[in-house]
Amino acid sequence: MSIEQARARLYARFHRRRAAYHATFLVNGKPHPNAAAVLADLKKVARIERGGIVISPVTRMVDPLATAYLAGQRDVYLRILKFLSLESSTVEDDDGNRADTATTG
């Protein structure tokens, strides 16, 4: 397989995956109400608004394992937003408020 063929396969796979994300989460380019609720929950769980460092309540020091775990959660949330071409500030929280600080980068 040539480099061009490999690139074409990767490009096609990316676009199929992106289309699957769009079909799952979006209606007319905006998050479906159920998808918006899921995204808001993921945003909250991933602590997008609060930062990524986890301090142990016991030792009062940075907990590297908990920080790495949280980083993984944040990566999943941001990956979904990137495939949907959304910014975190467009995702409403549970109270219907929009955050204006975090973006997908």
C-alpha cells in the first residue's frame, strides 16, 4: 500500500467516525436535547471548569493517579467536542447556564 492510499484510508475512516458522532449527538447542527444532557454530565464529571489537578484530601498533596484518571476523562469529553466541532462554552450545565471559559483548543 502506498503512502497516498494509506492517507486516503485514514481520511475516509476519520470522516466516517465524524459522521457517526454527528449522527449520534447532533440534530440540524445542534446537540439533541438528550445529547446535550450527556455532554453536560460529562463536562461536570471531567471537571472542565475546575482544572485538572487532583489534590488528595488525606495528604493534601497532588495525587498523580487521580490526576491522570481525570486527564483521561477530560480527553474523552474534549474528543467528543472536537468531533462535533463544538466548544465547551456551548454546552449548558444542569441548571441551563453556559460556561464561557473552556474551549476545545
